[in-house]
Amino acid sequence: MDVPEHLKYAKTDEWVKVDGNIATIGISDYAQSQLSDIVYFEFKVDVGEEARKDKTIATVESVKAAADVNAPVSGVVVELNESLNDLFETINTDPFGAAWMVKLELADPSEVDQLMDAAAYKKYCEERGH
Amino acid sequence: MFIPHSPKETEEMLQAVGVKSLEGLFEAVPKTFRFPKLNLPPGLTEMEVVEHLQEMADANESVRELACFLGAGAYHHYVPAAVDSLLRRGEFYTAYTPYQPEISQGTLQSIFEYQSLIVGLTGMDVSNASHYDGATAAAEAAVMAYHHFRGKRTRFILAPSVNPQYREVLRTYMNGYEGLEVSGDEGAPLHSLEELEPLIDMNTAMVLIQYPDFFGRVSDFSNFAAKVHQAGALLAVSANPTALALLKSPGAMGADIVVGEGQPLGIPLSFGGPYLGFFAVKKDFVRKIAGRLVGETVDAEGRRGFVLTLTAREQHIRREKATSNICTNQGLLALAATIYVSLLGKNGLRQVAELCYHKSHYAAERIGSIPGYELVHQGGFFHEFVVKCPQNVEDINAHLLDHGILGGYDLGRDYPQLKDHMLIAVTEMNSKDEIDYLCETLEELSHD
């Protein structure tokens, strides 16, 4: 299981990368492996829309389940990774890279501090089993 | 019985609504009516029950004895005897969609073929395994449009020429959604679709029209579809499947969703049901539709097989976020439609449609020439038309019934503006003699 050091993680298995006031969001390697083969991806927000913390920003559908992707932090949507509409398989193959999902302009940077760091998330995943 | 709530959950829910016990929920019903003493006569033997039921059944007037000119959404067509005989085979005789492909290949294949037939008739890409009836299928179209726009578009426009019962069911379905506006059908019923265009705006989720419309009229709605799409809205069309064997398909004219009543396809009138709702969409919307879908695939050994597919849309996986909670289909009636269309074939179904078309045009021409009766619509129609009558439709129908004729639909019941207007349907079941007899009987009432 891959848990990059430089990212922050939410209990609902999203990762956040912060660059200045821009937060990039995706789902973790653990999440994609639990879901197994992704067969569909859909955004639930548009650019310019406000995404509050814990609001659904996308849904992922695999052969096993349909899961919501929630905003781990609040902010205005500035960019969507539209390539995922067709190339949703990259969520399985490159969850921390090509499969980033949404970029937000952070509304409250302190929300980032409430997220887990890599070590804490790793432990959190191990507790739940693989 | 399956009770999904634990005693603890029941307790919590009772507390939330402020009621002490389950019995407390029924306090609004006066005690004497809760468990009334039933004053039943002594039991009957089977022989006596059969005789009693037969007597009651004989009190019905049915289309077997009457010449039927009543349509308005349900139509009297010939159903080949083979439909019923195949339908009642034990292997098929279930109302439910099968979950297990290992033991259900026959049923799954028949649903797949049903879907293929509906796609062919409507000019769409995908059909689901069916809904309860035409009205609920139309309502599911609205639910889908709502979710397609994530609730951000709140206006639903219904043409006044859509079956009044469908509009009512759609409103009931959409009742629980907050802030929706369902409108467009307040205006003059016989206006053309162009009258709706000023209502279509960027907040419009869906426009629902009917083809042929409730008054039987047929027109090319391609331009109207373009106007709907200019505003980014979806166009839903409720269509008559028999008519689709003859007319240009709604898909070819730009419909995004095509729904309708499948009863004309081999399902008897049966005093109002059970019927069959069909529901088809363009491919873009396949993940948003309600109901079950059967797909074709290959098994581990490469043999052709059929399975339920795209089920992650459905409520057992997506729970409260699913577009719809309806997964039930009318399996048996969808099978009836499949057998019916298969037996008739492409040419046979078209022949039925042509017979309906020609016979109804003959009837319209004759009735229009009776003094006092007037054809309201001068343009194209399929197998139904509106006649302005010299008197009250109820009285005319009573007179017709005395002569063994089931008259047309009284449009004044739904449209106050159309008092004294009758909607007459003619199908392949109406012989020329029957039509002539209808005209003669109507003529007796042409002068007050």
C-alpha cells in the first residue's frame, strides 16, 4: 500500500496536497484497492461552486460498489480533472498522480491541520485491515 | 414477514415522532374501527363461490360483446393466442427480474430482447427492463432529469396534450422534491407545441410531450426539440408503441428520453391493468436511469450469456443516493410484449399500425360529415381524433351503449374547455360495418 509522505489524508480516504492556497484532492491507494476495478467516475460539482468540507464532490463506481468522494476541506472549485470522465481507470493505476480529481481554493487553511499525516493514515488503514 | 427495524430502532423512531407505542400511531383511527367485528355470512362451497363470482363477472360489459371506440391511453388490439400460451409456461411465469444468471438465462434473454425491441421502436440507445405503466415511466423521466441536473434546474414543463393521468402521476412523484415548478399544461389544450417555447429557460430540466399526443395528433417535433436543447434541457416523449411502427421515431427527432404505455403490444385491456411502462434513453443517460438493465456478455468459456448490468446505479448499492428506488419491472407483461412483437414481426406490426391509421381516417371522414359533428383537428393524426359533438358526451355514450357500442372518451372530464368533445379511437379490431354502425347511431343524435 502506497501512502506518500507529503500528503494529508481524510478518514473517508481522500488525500489532499496543498500548494499555497490551492488544495488538490484525490482518493488514496487504499481506497482504490478496496473498491477494485473502477468502471465509472462522475463529478458532483462544477468549477466556481463552493464545496464545503464533507460535501460530495464526485462519485466513483467499481464492479463492487459505488462510493462518494467527499471534500476533506472547504473551498471554491477552481479546476476539475476532466480526463477522468473517460480515463477513470487511472484511479486504479495512479491514484496520487494522474487521477487527481478536484482543485479547491482553500477557504480555511486550518482545516488542513485537522487531517491525518501519512504515518497516522497508514496506521488508520492497517487498523481496518487490507 | 421481513421487518427491517430492530426494536431499538423502532423505539428511536417512535421517540422522534413523539409517540409512545406502535399502537399510538393509529390513534387517529377511532377505536371502534380499528378491529371491527366482521359480520360475515357462513362459508360457501367452491361450487357456490365459482357461481357467485361468475355472476359478478357477467355483470361487466366487455369489449368482447361491445364495439369499442374508447382509447385515451389503453387500446383494444388483437392478441394472438400464442402470446398467452407461451406466457403461462412455468419457466417464465414470474413477475420478478431474476438476479442469478446461473439459473435464469431464458428470462434474462427475453428481457434483453424486450429491451432491444423497445430501442428499435423508439430510436433510442438503451431501454430498461420496464416500469409499472406509462404514467410511472413518465414520472421516472422527471426523476431522472432532476438528478441529471443535480437538482439545480427546477422547472418541469408538461404539454397540455400529455395524458392527464400521466401528468397527475408525475406531479405526485415529484411532490417530495422541494422548490420544483411543474407547469405548462394550464393553457389551451389544443395549442401547438410552439406555445410552450416561451416557457423554456435555462432553469428548465425537462419538457414532456406526447407522440401521438393525447388527442391523437401527430407532428414532427424536431424544431421543438432543438429549442429545448438550446436551453440545455432534456426532451422526454411519451409515445404509443403501435404508432412507432409506422411513424418517424422520437429518437430521430431529438428526444432524450422516450417513455410510454406498452399495453398496445399484446396486453389485453383487462379493465385497466396490469400494464407495462417502457423507458428508453440516449446512451449518455444510462447511469442515471431507474429500473433494471439486462446486458449481453460471454461466460468464462466464451459462450453468449445474459446478466443484469450497471447495477451500481440501483438502490441496493447506491442506497439513498440512487436516482430512483424503483427496481421492480413488469417482467411478465414485458414478456407478453416481446412475444407479441416477435410473432407479428417488423412488417406485421407495421400492418397493424397501417390498419389503425386507415380505419380511423375512414371513421373520421364519415363522422365529420354527420350534421352537428365536427372534426376539431385538420392536420395529421394516427388512430385517434377529437370530435365536437352536438350534445353532452355522457348522453351520447349512454345512447351508444344501448346499441352495443362503447363510445369515445369524454374530454370534458379533464379539460373544461373541451366540454362536448369526444376522443374516438379506432384500431384493427373495428370492422367497416362497426364503424358504419357507429356513424348511423351517432346520426340519430345529431339533432336535438
